[in-house]
Amino acid sequence: MKAISILLGHSSEIITFENYTDKNEIIYDCLEELEPFIESVVPKKNTEENIADCTDIEIDIIMQDVFDNIMVA
């Protein structure tokens, strides 16, 4: 891709990729490999466990902000 990008005078390979590739076909070709990953990172439903995880993260963020403000003062 880099050689083609240089020959076409593009400033980066991403410009060549965006203009001359079929992204839908690339995604379709990789779908079999992507589906297990997507299933593992996207929650299926809003369970109590997911809500508890989000609450823990929010508390951690709030506590970090408090700590940062104490350190600055």
C-alpha cells in the first residue's frame, strides 16, 4: 500500500486506503474472526453485574478527581 500511495502522490497510506479500497468487503471478509471478539466486549443485556461494574468505575473516577484536587491544593 505504501508504494501505491507514493506513486499516486498521496501524503499518507490512509488516503490511498480510504479512496481505493472497499471497506465493506474488507469487513465482510473479516467478520468470522471479528464476531467472537465483538461478542466478548459488547454486553448482551443490562444485568445487575454490569451496573455494579459501572458504579465501581464511576466511584474510582470520582475518587481520583478528589485525590488530584487534594494534591494540587
